[in-house]
Amino acid sequence: MVSIDEEGYVYFVDRIGDSFRYKGENVSTCQVQDVISQFESVVEVMVFGVPIPDVDGKPGMAVIVARDQSTFPVAELLQQ
């Protein structure tokens, strides 16, 4: 669940679990967040499972706040 404050900032209010299941595997949101957080350019990160119609389980999604979006190392992150 998310909440929006009077300044327009969006916050996660409650997490319904610290893991999600995708393709028969349990994935820890905390472990994924820890890997992404190791990048110096990451200010904040939130990982969660997202339901997709006709897909077994919930693929993971990461919301990343970067210091500088123009220099964020997307290719390096995808190699992790």
C-alpha cells in the first residue's frame, strides 16, 4: 500500500511480505535491495513482487532513487 503526502511524495505504508515467489523460487526482497544498495549512485531502493496476469508468481520490481539519473550504471546493475 502506498500513501501520498501533502507535498506529493509517495511512501510505502505496509509491506505484505519480505519475499515474493517467481518461477517456483522464493526471492528475498531484502537480499535484492542489499545488492542494489551497494551501488554508490543509489540513494534509496525498494523491491517488491508485482502480479502480472497469466504469469505464475510475481516478478520482482525495483524502485530506485539515484543521485544522478544521467550517470546511473544500468548495464552494470543488470550484470548483478
